[in-house]
Amino acid sequence: MPRSLPRRTAGTVTTALLAATMVTALSHSATAAEDTLGSAAAAKGRYFGTAVAANHLGESAYAGTLDREFNAVTPENEMKWDATEPTRNTFTFGAADQIAAHAQGQGMKLRGHTLVWHSQLPSWVSGLGASDLRTAMNNHITQVMQHYKGKIYAWDVVNEAFQDGTSGARRSSPFQDKLGNGFIEEAFRTARTADPDAKLCYNDYNTDGVNAKSNAVYAMVKDFKARGVPIDCVGFQSHFNSASPVPSDYQANLQRFADLGVDVQITELDIEGSGTAQAGNYANVVKACLAVTRCTGITVWGITDKYSWRSSGTPLLFDSNYAAKPAYTAVLTTLGGSGDGGGGDGGGNPGAACTVDYARTSDWNDGYNGQVTVTAGTAPITGWTVTLTFPSGQKVSSLWNGSPTWNGDVATVRSTAYNGSLAAGASTSFGFTVMKNGNSAAPTLGTCTAS
């Protein structure tokens, strides 16, 4: 999933939010009578949400599509441990607060994601002994939940604690390895004390059908309900592609969890593909949720393909220009709606283009600084994406003025809210520091994609 959160000045954030607010107000006014994902789902007693990145909220098409179509929000990275407590007992909520304020302003549900997870942990957590780790875990849960008390309807208290494969075993993590099986129960009990009104959820992937992993989660939830451990819901991430399709027993699996007395939610839905095949798969997921009374909502993991963590697989409901795809129509129709995608291209810019140049700006024995310059083509652009492949062994220690996601040694760097919009022929740049680790070769610069 996307990781890095760029920094912005307060003035830039304020200006971007005001611009986004103006656009969304106009968008709501123009489409109030039309069916949208959120309104159609609400008519079925459910929500339809999306994952949101704070650094895209200043993009008018992004914010406009969000506010028009969705009635629930999950922060992509902004509430994870590395974002909220990067150093022990120093809490940073700025980016997460921005998303929370936006959701509140639009009357959207807000899901907290996530409190205890093996990934995106700051390094100080892994270095703690068992007693210190227990204290730190409970303190982190308490401080973050109390900061958002009354604003969040449900928390992913523990995320991805079970192994893939056929063992049904717990995943190795600092929490599992040092605190043992009891850490999940302890996390849920701490969370209930921190905010008694928030729904408490367990969330995982590859648990969408009946298999060893979902059976292990099922056994845990059944045990928790029998012993009075506070758990209210189970989240099914539902990341699908041709190698991992929607399972035939998807609905039955949701139902068996619901029969334990918990709500079930589809929390991170994306389905790689295109056209009628993708549309049919999305429709089947929605049908399964509608058929299970305690399936209370669906969240897709992103708004537009261009910002998806799986962007090459085009897995979302809106394309890179914010045009509604056949999958959107299939979802809306299955929900009982009849809208047209809420306004065509959503503000896209099909004539947009950009070029890139790379330069090494400084060099020393163990590392170097690089700079990539992005130049708009003959038309203005509102955003850009550049790929960089770093030589084996090199490690990027910092990157500025861009928002990167990683796939091994390949960085996909996207514009931030403050440097995505460029006039025709205008330029901006982002930079990075690389530790060579014995390899001084230059990174391979990919093409630039503009919106």
C-alpha cells in the first residue's frame, strides 16, 4: 500500500482545502438529485466508502469525486503507527486530522486504520523488550483513539495478524513474538476502554473465502465472542486479480462470520482488470454484501486508478481521468441506483503531457543526491507520475517534493498537492538521497505521465 506522506506548509494546506471545499460544494449542488455510490448504498442501509490520501485532497477532481460519490472514508496511511507516533510518546496527527476534518465537513463516516500492525512500524517499536512493548502498544492505542474519540465509527484495532498458506498460524511480528497470542485480545480490551462507543474490528486479506487463514480468524472471533472479548466487526480486504479471483464461497464466508454476531465489512476492495469482466466481478462482490444482513458497508481502496497502489492493474471504479468505468456502472446498478457516473470525466485532462530529466546534484563516497525535473508539455497539467528504478543494493534514505510508493527497487513518485499543477512549459522538481551500498550507478528514469 502507499506509504510516504509529504510535508506541506500550513498556508498551502489551507489554500488547497479552501479550493477543494469550493469545488465540492459546486459538485454536490449539481448532482444532488442523481444517484451516486454513497446515496445508493445508503438506500440499502449501508455505506460505500473509499481510502483517501491527505496529499491528494487539494486536487479538485479528486476531492470532487470523493465528495460526490462516497459517504465513508478510510485514511490510506495517515493513521498508521509510523505516521502517528514516529518517535515514542511524540504523536503527530496533522495529516490524519486533515482527512478527519474533511470527512466531518461532508458528513461522512470515518474508519480508523490501523492501530496494531506488523508493517509501517517505526524502528523504535521493534527494539523494545516485552514489558516495554506491551506498555507502548497499549499507550499507542489509547492516545490515538482518545484523540479521535467521537469522530470514528470503527477502528481496525489489529490488522493482518495471521500467516498466509495452510498453517492457520499467527504471523511473526514484534507483538506476536514478544507478547504471544494474547496480544490481540489485549489490544481489543484496551481499545474498548479508550473509546467505548467505537466499533472494534479485526481486518485481514486472503480471508475472503473459506480457507486455512479465514478458518483461523473465524476460530479467534468465535472464541472472543464466547469469552466476552470486545469485538464488533471483521474486515475483509478483498484485493482481487486473475491469480486471486473473487472466491465462489465469498458470500457464504461473510455469512458464517456474521452468524457469530459480528458485523462484516469489505474494507479495501480493488479488482484488477477492465471492461465487462471487471464490472461483473465488482457486481458479484456487491451482491454478496447485500445478501448478508450484517454486511454493513463496502470500501474501495482508492478513488482513481492513477493513484492506486496497483495502478498498472487499473483496479478501481474511476480511470486516471476520473471517468466512471463499466465497473462503476455495475456497482451502482447492483446497489439499485441509476446515475451516470456523476459528471463525465470528473475534471480530467486527456491532452496532458510531461517530460522528465535527471541530474546528480551531489556525490560522496557512500551516497549521492539526485534530482528529477518534471516539465509540462504544451498544455497545463494538474498532476504527474514518474517511475524510477534504483540499482540493486542502493537504498533511498529520503525523498522530498514527491509522494512515492514502492515495488521492490521501483519507486512510483507522484506529485504532491503543492507541485502537481503546472502551466504549459513550466517545471518543478523532486529530489532524493541515496546510499550507494557499493553501487554508484544512476537510477533508470521512466516516462512521465500527466493528468
